Amino acid sequence: MRLISVKSLTVFGKNNGTLIEAVSNSSTTFHNGTFCTSSLEKIHNNSSRVPYIKLSCGNVQMPIVGLGTWKAQRDEVQNAINVALEKGYRHFDTAFNYNNEEDIGDVLKKWFDSGKGKREDLFITTKLPNCGNRPKDVERFLKMSLDRLKLSYVDLYLIHMPFSFFCNESNFTPLTNEDGTFCLDVNNDLIGTWKVMEQQVKNGLTRAIGLSNFNAEQVQRVYDSAEIKPTVLQVEMHAYLQQKELRELCKKLNIAVTAYSPLGSPGANTHFSTKYNYSLADFPDILGHPTVKELAEKYKKSAGQVLLRHLIQQDVIVIPKSANPDRIKSNIDLFDFELSADDVEKLNALDKGEQGRIFDFLFFKGVTKHPEYPFKGREEEK
Ligand SMILES: NC(=O)c1ccc[n+]([C@@H]2O[C@H](COP(=O)([O-])OP(=O)(O)OC[C@H]3O[C@@H](n4cnc5c(N)ncnc54)[C@H](OP(=O)(O)O)[C@@H]3O)[C@@H](O)[C@H]2O)c1
């Protein structure tokens, strides 16, 4: 496939039945004999309405919409994935910590066995848990995830969080001290861990590697030390937390950005208070914001579709979670309308900066004492 080099985000070129939209324009490099281009592109395959973001290394394409699966277990996640596959999702996001990789693996195996689709049609992301941020632990956690998912490789493996805990080896839950604080492993070595992440690409256990919940300094530090660069940063992102500076950095470094909790994670507060006895003082209702509702009415779409479209129009990958068939369908039904520039500005104006953050991880009691806690000053702000 020939790459089209263009400077504008809005210029499309047609090539062998594939529409290509170049997101940035920079030089082509080679790495370890693998073809790498340092531009991110949005590719519209004719067979699918969902555009792909072509990642910066290894010729890997990532659908711009995926299904999130946090908190979804057994029947709930299995039904959701079956519905999602029917509705055209080809990208699924999970993590070792979600305890649902096994459930997801069962559904995927049935789907492959039925002949409805092939492994290479799917994009599967999973994550190294924060009790595994050590060079010696990366491979064994990735292999456990692959075992549970019944896959021989994942498409993307992320370091879930930059900080790390000591864990109970029998069930991999974090150890806590008598006062309820988490047992911090303050010696975790992100650069050493990244080196072993790179090895997983070379060994063929993952096609791409990336980071999650890292701040700008941490992303830059890993990037500068990396032989295989991070290709994706997955962070909380929605209308109240738009992270423009972090997005700018990622654009400069050719790292694709995935927005987690793109709808503002309704339901997260109940989870935080049930599991950790922790709640945010003002849990946001982004879906219910008057501007979002007004735009939903204007475009004859749901509030969720407006929030998701706002992100994908800025080349941000979204992974909304739903277990409801109608919402699963509507959350990928985003490609028959476009928000006007004025309406994008109206949504941009909802940004609350750090005040909009939901996932500050303060539910992990004592986490701010970890040297790699990414949101410095957070405790004092609240
Ligand atoms: N890397 C990380 O640390 C991290 C952290 C958090 C999340 N994530 C990933 O990102 C995914 C998405 O984030 P999230 O689950 O926190 O939040 P989210 O996708 O913003 O919101 C999910 C919630 O919204 C509801 N919902 C879904 N679609 C809706 C719609 N169109 N209208 C109204 N409500 C809707 C869902 O309920 P129903 O199921 O009833 O529809 C669910 O309660 C996660 O599932 C996970 O895969 C990653």
C-alpha cells in the first residue's frame, strides 16, 4: 500500500480501494527490519465503516472504536462481546486486573471456531497489572493473559499504571498494611520494565506495546530510552478532562491516544464506594450536561454518540464500555454525522482540566507516596 503524504487533516486520498487520511506528515524509518512509519494515519477500509489508526511501528492498524470491558464479568462480558462482534466491533480492551480475560477468551474461541472471523480480523488489548511492573514479571504476566484469552499473541500490551504494588502471589491482589494503605513497591523500574516489554514484541507475543495512566514526563522518559517506541497511550479522556497538552506531546512523538472512560464512566462511583469505600466529592454527569444534550437533539443522536464523536473527530481512539445491546450498537454508530467546528468548540469549552479527572487512583490508599504516582499534587487539590 502506498502512503499518501498530506499536511491537512481533512484531505483524503483514494488508493486501491482504501481511503487514507494522514494525520501527521513525517519521515519514514526502519526498525529491526520491520517497516515503521513515523506518521499516524486514519484508514477507512471499504469492508468496515470503522476507520483504523495505523500505529507508528510494525504495520499495526487499530480500529478507532473498541469495546471497553472493565467491571464486566462472565455472562455480562460474553453477551456484550457477542453483540459487539455482530454489530461490527473488532477491537476489545481488557486487562489482567479486570479478571475477565478467561470469559473473553471463551467467546473469541467460539467465534473463531464457528468460522465467522479470523484472529487477524481482531485487535485485542490487554495490560500488565501494577503488581507486575518489574523486568522479571512482564513475560509471565503476559503469558498468563494469553493463556486466559486463549490467544498466541495480543495486538497491544500496555503497562497499566506507572506505580506498582506488592501482591499476594496466590490471587494477584495487592497487599495492604495494617492501616489499610497499599504495600508500595517503590523500587519499580519503568525503564527496565519497558526493555522487557520490547522483548515481547520481538518474541511475537504482542504486536505493539504502550503505556496507560503515564503523565507527560513519564511518557517522555520511556520514549527517550526506548528502542521500540510506545505506540499508544491509554488515559482517561472525555469532555471534562481533555488533556490537550498530553495529546500534543503524543502527536509530536507519534503516539496514538486512546480515551478511557470516554462517557465519564457513569457507575464508577458506585464501584469505588462499594469496593474501596471511596467516593469523589462531585461525581460528574457528563452525559447529562446541557450542551451535550442540546447537541444530541440538534444532530438527532444520543448524548453518548456526541461525546464519542467529539473524541474521534480529534483522532482519539475510544473504548466505551457497555453491556446493553442498544448502547453497544449506538456507541459504534458514529460515522454518519460530523460535528461542526462551532459545536466541537462548544464541547472543547467543557474542559475542566485536572478538576475533571475521575480516576485519580486515590482509592488505592497511600498511592500518592509512590514516586511514580502520575498526578502530582492531586491529594492537596481535593
Ligand atoms: N487503563 C485504565 O486504567 C482504564 C481505566 C478505566 C477504564 N478503562 C477502559 O476503558 C473502558 C471504558 O471506560 P469505563 O468503563 O470506565 O467508562 P465509560 O465507557 O465512559 O462508561 C461506561 C458506563 O456507561 C454506560 N454507558 C455505555 N454507553 C452508554 C451510552 N451510550 N449512554 C449512556 N450510558 C452508557 C455503561 O452502562 P451499560 O453497560 O449499562 O451500558 C457503563 O456503566 C473500560 O471498560 C476499560 O476497558 C481503562
